[in-house]
Amino acid sequence: MTALLLAVMLLGVSWGSAWAVDPPCDKYPATKQAKCATVWKELNQEDGPSISQFGLAQLKRREEGKINAQQHLAENMTFIKQSTEKRLERLRVRMEKE
């Protein structure tokens, strides 16, 4: 249980930081920024299950001794970066349709 809490905290802190940043909507005209923020929140919610899946897989690997804390953090950061880049691309596509 302690390991689960630790994994959730590690992923949560990293992921929370990524979500805490303002949506990348300031590049859109003021008239589209509210829509952009809504789409960004939707994209984050859509990705919630895959984020959870990743966190649980990380926890399992950590408990099995397949990765250490440093590897765990590095993999989390890579995952966050890649998933954010994918969401940004999906945001761009959706906003083009507006």
C-alpha cells in the first residue's frame, strides 16, 4: 500500500505540474481562448485512463524491482512530455476545425 501511495504521488506530482500550467491557448485570438481551454480540459480528461494505466504499470515494475526510483522518475517525465505533445497536437487539430 505504501508503494502504491508513493507511485501515485510521484506520478501525481509530475502530472499535476503538467496540468497546472495554463492551457496553451494564449496563441489563439481572445474570441477562441475559452473554447480552447474547454477543449484542453476535455483532452486531459480523455487521457486520464491511459495516465492511470501507466502509473499502475510503473508501480508494478517498481515493486518487482525492475526499475529504481531514478528510472521511475525519468520514465514518468518522458511519459508526461510525450503525452503532452500528443495532446497539444490533438488540440491544434480540434481548434483548426473551429
